[in-house]
Amino acid sequence: MPTSIQQLRTYLPEHDLMAVSGTPAVYHCHHFNLFLDQTVDDALGEEAGEQQRFISAREASRTFLGTLCTMKGAVTPVEKVECAAEVFAAMGHGRLNIAADASGGEATGEFLHYGFSWREKYGQRVRRRRPADAFAAGYVAAALELAYDLPREIMGARETACVATRQERCHFDLRRTAGTSTPPLAPVREEDLVKHLRPTFKGRDEETIAGVAKGLREFTAGVSGDARGLVQAFGVFVTMHLAGYYNRLCYDVITKYEKDNPRSIPVLESLLRESGHVCVFNTFGGILASPEWEGMVGKHSGDPQPIVAGCLAIARALGFGHWTLHEFEPNKRLVVRAPATYESIYYLARHGTATRGNEYFLQGASLAIAQLAHRAKWTERPQFTQEFYDALFRGGDLPWKVEQTASTAMGHPHSEVVVTHVD
Amino acid sequence: MSTEVTLRREQACFRDLNWDVQLARAPRSWADLRSALAAGGWSGWPGDSPSLWCIERPDGHQLVVVPRTGRIQLRLHYTSHLEDRAELAERIAQQLARAADRA
């Protein structure tokens, strides 16, 4: 029987932080997923990037699957592996067929989110040399570790064929390794995050934003992978994804750069912020332009404020945190505050207090919200094409700039980003 | 006089699956249009409500309709062959237009 994700999904009250079977989770689209993975590969090199993505996936998945299998009553190794594969598809990551045991084996993938969406987006124009599904590799490795009660970080996985490299299907070799001498990091679960939460608060237009967020959450509760194991909605491929994967990727790369390449950190940070542009443009834009939105909220007036409020509601519904509207002066200034974001709360739990504002997704997304609110012609139902993205975000200096002025990761009572128009 | 219909490919990351359908004339009765579509095999799926129709045919093609604003989006099933999608969208749009005429 297919697993209903609705049964596994929870939100921390008043914080709009999502979890799936007790593991922090968010919704992200394939544009963001591919962009972030590419950023990691560009930063570390293809081989090291792939390894980083694999270990981040394995860690986040192991934490997730441990609780999941307990909740679903999966006891035997076969039950646990089947449970893992079933939920992987329900979350929109594609179909896995795992034929392996405690020593390893193989797995095949059909319509895996990363490989399939990469091929759909770029495959006609670009020839890819390396496989794309490190997340699936890490997930399968974690599933086997859990199923056979193996030590963490002992199962290796390598994708040996991928649809993104124009092969017919994805294939993984799995092999038990000697493990590492470094003890694994303590998992970051929802309960580890809760103790870092600050009191929540309301912002402007709170009733409207909360009402729309509630409506969107009700809509997404019914969303689950189709027969392919993909979620096709709002013009994008959506995944319910593990926040720990994104966060480990992002902050591990930053940490490596702080140690080995500190002069390049500003460039890296700008790319991580750009992931926020990519998400807001494609996913938020797709939602705002959808008939579902029109049915729920009505036609767009052309006024930027409802777009800003709508975007903050979308952020809450996608599990990014309780983003609030603190200030808005059209064409001049936008201030977004949150008592916590999925980034800040992870950083506090895993790394302790930050020394600078490092919620890159919040920064980039807030800037992109200002762009969308002011530069898209909403009464003409804009089409969110690559050309439009390039015109908004890559046509030279942006007309808006963003600064993070407070962060709960730094110990402040709230996170705050200020977006101002460049005169 | 039959209702003219205009089709426009919607931007999405799924090639030629989503189409905007514009009827030259709104149906006299949206309720009657709904009944006509039901008679033609269209039925509701989760999310279907009076303010947002989410209906589909047995072959999986879907319509999302906002009666209040007249917006109609056709969503072809992903199993439809790429080379057939434009023609398929045209056929379904014409079916919709004929149902609107009868409404």
C-alpha cells in the first residue's frame, strides 16, 4: 500500500518548520536541487563534489530512515529496504529497486529526480560526463546500513550508469567499506532543533500570509509521487527533501573554504545565495502563476505587496520557517524576519554559534522576492522561462541588494534580511 | 455559433504538457459545463472544489478550471508521446469548446 506522506509530515507550531517522520524536511524544486549540487561540484571539483553530496545524503538519510522504519513498523531487513524505497518514491525522488544485503550489491533507479530532471532541463543542449544521483546513492547506502544494523558510514555506493549521461537507466554498485576512523557526526533531528528555537512573532499582513500558508499546506498534503515516483506540480518537479542534506552540503563546503580557500568565500556565498534566486523564480513564480493560486487568492492586481505576502506564505508552506513581513516600502525596501529558518536552526545544532550571517538561502530568496514583486508583469501572466530568469538575475548589476542584519545562528532573537533598491 | 478556442503552450519544465485554454465566449452556465464534461467522462480528483475544478479523464488528462475568472489549464498526462501532444491538446480543447457550447 502506498505510503501517504501526509501521515508522516508535521510542522512545528508557529515556526513553519517541517519534518517528515521527525526529520527536518523542506520542499524544493529540481531547479534548486540541480543548482545547489552544481555549486558544490564547481566549488570542490566534480569528484570531491560527488563524494560530498554522497556523504551528506547518506548521513541525512540514515537519520531519516531510522525513525521512519520504526514509525512504519518495518522490522526485517527486507521490510526496511522496501519501506525506504516506497517513501523515496512518495517524496518525489523516483523509483529504486534495491538488490543488496549487508555486504553490498546493486540498485537500479527509474525516473530518479536528479538524473531525470537534469536530462529534461539540459539534456538536449549539454553532454554530461558524470552521474547526477549522488543523493539516491547516499539514500540507498543508508537504507542498507539501517536494514542490516551496520555502523554508520560503512556502506559505499557508486552510480555507474545514469540517464543524465544518456544511459537507459540509473545503476548503483554498493559495497561495504572499512568505514572511516573519524566518528560520525551526531545526527540532527527535529528534537535537536527544538531546543534552539526562539519565541515566534507576527509581522505585517499576518492574517493574510497565515491564511494562504494554511491553504497551501492543505493542498500539498495531498501531493505524492506519481507512478514514476515524481511530483510534477506548478510547472516544476518538486521533492520533499531532507533539510540535513542541503545544510550539510552548504556548510561543509563553506567550512572547507574557510580552511583552504578563504579568499574565495565571497564568490561561494554569492552562489549559495543564487540558489535562493533559482528557487523563488521557478517554484514561487510557478505557484503564483498557477491556476491553483488564482482559485485560492484571485487574479493578480499588479501591486507588489500581495506578491511579497504571497511569497512569504509560500516559504512557510514549503517548510522554510516562519518568514514574516517586517517592513515593506514598494520600490525601496523589504525587510523579512524569522524566529528561525531551516538553515539557522541546523547551524546552531551542528556547529554552534555563527560568527556572521550565513543563511544564504534566506538572503537570496528575499532578494528574489523583491525582484519578482517589482519586475514581473503579474497582470499579464508571466512565463518563467530561462530567458526571463537571465533578464532578471544575470543582466548585469541587480537593481536590488540584500544584507543579513541579524541571525538566530549568531544568537540574535531573530533572523533578519534587508533588501534595498539600488538607486 | 461554435465557441472558438485559443490554445497557448504554458511554460513548464515538462515539454508541451501544460496548455492555457481560452474560450472566446464564457459558458452561459459553468454548472452546466461541468455537467457536460462529466457526461463526457471527466471526474474530480483530490483538490476539486466549486472554486477550483480539478477534473480528469480516465486516460489521465486533466483540466484545472477557475470558474470565477474563466481560467482553464489543460494538463496532458506525462505518458503521452511528445510528438502527439500539440494535436492532443487541440482535440481536447475542441471537446471543451463543444461542451461549453452546450452549456
